[in-house]
Amino acid sequence: MRLLVSWARDFVDVTASAGEIAETLGVRGFEVASVEDLPEGDGIIDFEVTANRPDCLSVLGLAREIAAAYDLQVRPPSFSPGSRVELAAVPSGESDQVEVTVEDGALCPRYAAAVADIVKTATPAWMTKRLEAAGVRPISPLVDITNYVLMELGQPMHAFDLDRLGGRALRIRRARSGERITTLDKVDRALDTDMLVIADAARPQAVAGVMGGASSEVSSETRRIVFESACFEPSSVRKTSKRLGLKTEASARFERGADINASVTALHRAVALLHQVRGGQNVGAIVDRYPSPRGARTLGLRRTRLASLLGMRVPDRDVERILRALGLSVSPAPDGWTVLAPTFRVDLLREVDLIEEVGRHHGFDALEAAFPPMTEPAAPPERRIVRDRLARRVLTAAGLTEAVTFGFIEAKAALPFAESESLVGVSNPLSAKFDTLRPSLLPGVVDAVAHNRRHGRRDVALFEIGARFTNAEGETSGVAIVWTGAAVEHWSAAVREVDFYDVKGCVERLGEAFDLRLRFEAAAFRFLVPGQSAAVFDGAVPLGAVGGLAPFVAEARGAPRGDGIFVAELTLDRVLAAGGRSSVRVRAIPRHPFVVRDLSIVVADALQAEIIRGTIQRAAASGRAPLVAVTFFDRYRGQGLPVDSVSLSVRLTFQSPDRTLADAEVQDTFDRVVSALAAEHGAVQR
């Protein structure tokens, strides 16, 4: 919002220069050269207005902020002759010039209209200069008047050519099936039945709260107009604007929440300006359809709560001064104040909102450096937050870097990871590249790998924790891992390329952290390389997948085809349900030595290592020496071995918690393992 300081002085007698006002309000920059012949001390301040403050999208709204900062009074628009912002005294009632009917009061709680006869004139220089300073291009006197009221009071308005309205009627209704409208930007647009329109007796003439229609546009031939000033339900305007891809100054205000009680005030101001520029004369009364009037919102503000939340005591006189300067009514109450928040402050809903206003204008720099009082222990963090923190800590310790990617992706990027019927589309995407909610975290992190590769970084190890969306399961939380290039370097070992077992090791680290009984089974996934993919289970509960990324997926996302990219993805919601089976277990460090035996066997190439591990553990359970660890440390396939066979080397670690093991005990268990492997899998010891 661009504010011409001399315009704000119509509402508040501030003598400070534009630079001083900008500094006081915390605005970093201002300019004085955008408009010629500005008087000394004048200038344009560019405000970045947050979405919850639609009242500041106007000169009057920013004048209230200036008044609060300089302890001044605001002159509201009035009928008083001495006011610099004068309003025309036009009575409200019925009009014999136009018929106004509101058919959908839920989407249009107030609609006001006024008819005026028009004569040809030119926009005066003072008005065009102010509009240009606000970043608005002057067009014609009638359009300029509506834009002037928009910028001054924050109330969007529109002017219809009355003689081009069918039946001289305005009907505020939802669009009918198949209706279309050509808007003022000359674009033909299809309307949905959820959209609110302003129609005449036959067809739509404007998209409510967004843009008028070309068929009733005012022109040099216009002799009679209807000024429109209304209030529309914010969510309706927001959805319509998004669906039509049409963003206007009007929609920006309506979708945030316009002041319902400013509609008629804006009409009075428009009629007064019409008289002032000698552009016409109003005809008849203002038609005001306002069946359910809304008043100020009553809020309570407690001294103790104000002091507790801000961490400092603000004098009563300062509290009252700040709130009154912002346009609020303040009266004493036993424990503080009763405050009436006017309808233009749509953001003031709770006591804490009033406290924020007081703190903001009193100055957060006045806060004392002190610890806040603790009246009760903090609530324990939500379990999902603890889960995500633990996963983040484990993966960071494993050498990975966290990534944050978009929740919207393009449909073709999502198809390798979910069925087309399971994809959740976006009805109003920002572009074709963001038309689908991601069913998996992998497309985003793979894109991040491709981006790093294009910028010369070969070794990339990333993870992301976030939400996925499918029609079948709704929203779920997951963690994705992607790793390519060199494995984590260590001074004691040569650099090597990352492989399946590195990513599998990250998954196993997560399993240990969450107390899961992880199990890996060979499985086929469209997005993984056949023979380098596995499904991850906790017992019988499926958790996700791990493996090499299929080359066609990598190539489609812009990653080099020949590079080995290994990925994994787990569903964290299932991790939370499955993990934490027991409390933290603590045991003493064993005092007795362990015994290590290495075993090399030849087995079928198709036999999974997990099956062999299970056979070894079952056989050892009946032996005399406790088996505490099974580690696969070598795999050989080639010369000297039968076709479709492989040599596996396994390290078995035996240890007893209460005695030193004898060689006979270890040999007994070792022999049982060898016999079981031979009997169940035809294993031959080498």
C-alpha cells in the first residue's frame, strides 16, 4: 500500500515529514520523487500490509496508525462542513431508478447502490496526482472516483451504466450453470454455480467482489450510472478470484474482510466527489440492503493479563490512548477495560489481539530483559513433534542434510509413486508444475539432487520429513532419504560410491532409535531398480521401501541417468504406532569376553540374507553358547563357484553375561548352525 503523506493529512494533523513518519512506523524506505511538485515534507511511503490488516489498505487506515504513533486524533469521514473529507448527505430509501434484489444474503450481507446523472468532465489534477502517487492509473472521471474512494476509505466500488442494464435491475445471486461473462479486461470467463455475481434481469454484469463486466462498462456515452458499494463474504471472493485466476484491488480487500459498515459511507463520499468535480448529480435515495446490521465487537482487556503476556506494565493512560487512537472505544472495567472493536478491525477477535496492539505501539523495545514467570510446568510436547525431532537427529548424525521441498508437484512427477486414481489434484494450481499434492516425498528430494548436480555438486545426501497426500489414505507423515555420489568419508578408509547398504543402514538406524523390529523383503516398486529394492516391515506392518532409484525416474527429474541414486521412504505415522514397545532398557557392560567365529558358506544366489540370519538365530538358540550378533561381511560370486551360487561370509559373536565360554560350548553352537544351514538351504561350508 503506497501512502501519499499529504493525503493522510486529510485525516490526521501530523506535521512530521515523510521520512520521519517512515522511521517512526518502522518502514525501511520511502520516496519523494515519484510525483512531481510535491511540497516539502511530503512523500510516498510504501507499506507492506499483512493479510490480517485489510483496514490498512487505505489512507484512512494508515492515518489511524500515524495517529497512534504521534498521539493525535483521527478525523473520520463526516458530514461536518469543516472536515477536509466531506460526505454528501444523501438519504437512504427506495429508488424508482433501479431495482436491487439480494438473493443470497449469506454471500452478500450488505449491498448499497446510488443512481446519478452524468455530465462530461475531466478528472481534476489534484485527484490524478493522488491516484498516481498511490500507484493507480487515472482512466476517466467516474472510474477515478471509485478508485479514489477505494484508496482513501478501503471500500471497493463499481459503476454500472444504468441504461445498459437489462430491466434496470441489479440482482445479487449465484451464477447459473453454463453462464459466462466478459470482464472489463476483455476476457470471456466461464462461471461456476458457487460464484456470486451481480446480474441484471437477464445476465451477469459483474463478478461480485472481483471485477465488473464489459457489457455494462461506463463510457464517454454514459449518461446515467449506478454506484455499487457492498460487502461480500471473504471466502467466496477468495475462491472465485483463485478459480478465475483474476486478482484485483477489490478482491485483495474483500477476501481479507472489508468493513461492512463502510458501504454507505463510501457511497456518500463518491457522490460528494462527483459533485466536487462537477461530473454529475445524484438522483434519488441510496438503496441499502442490510437485513442484519453488525455492530462493534465487545472485548475485555485485563491489566494482569496485559502485564503477564507483555512482561511489563503499561500505564493505564497509555493503554487508553493507544486503543482510542486506533479507532476503538474504551471504557473502564473492574479489572481493566471494556473495548469495542469496530467492524473495520476484522483482526481483533480476542483479548490477546488487543494486547498485541498495545505492545506494538507502546514499543517492544521497552520490554525488560527478564524471564517470564512460570506458574505451571510446560505441557509435554506432542508425540509427533518428538518423533520428528528424533528422526531428524538420527539422520543428521548419519551425515545427511535436511531438505524442505514443495508440497505441490506436477502429476507426471507423481505417477511413478502412486496410481493415477489415488492422486489428489489441485483445483486452482499456480501453474501446471504445481497441479498435484505430492503422494510421496521422493519427487521433491530427487529434484533437489538434480538441482545440486546441475550446479556442480556430485555428492548429495538429503532427507525430508513432511506430509504426503493420497485419496486412499488421506494425509500421512513420512520421511524420505536420497543419497548419491560418495559415501560418508572417513580418514581411515578409501572413498567409495554409495550403495544400497548405506541407505539401508540409515533405515536401520531409524529402526533402532524407534525400537522397531525391522525386516527387509525383496519387492518390486515402479520407481526402484529391479533387484535393488526391498520392502521395509516392522513385524508384519509395512513401513516403506528402500532401493536404487529407477533410471527413468532420475532422468525425468533432470538427474544424470548413469549416476547411482539410492532412496528410501518410510511412513512415520506407522513408526509412531509401532515403536516404543518398552521403556528405555539399561544393562551393565558384559564383564566376560566374547568369542568370534567366521563362517563362509556357498548358497543359492536367490536366497535372501535375512532368511539365512533367521536360520542362524534359531539354530543357535538351542546351543550351549549364547549368540549375540550375526554380521555379514563379505559376498563373492564368480570363478570357482557353481552357476547361480554365491559365497557369503558371516561373523558370529558369542558371549555369556555370567561366565567365560568354553571352546566346547562355542563349537557346539557353531556346529548346530552349520547343520541347520545345510539342512534348510543346502549350504556348503567353504
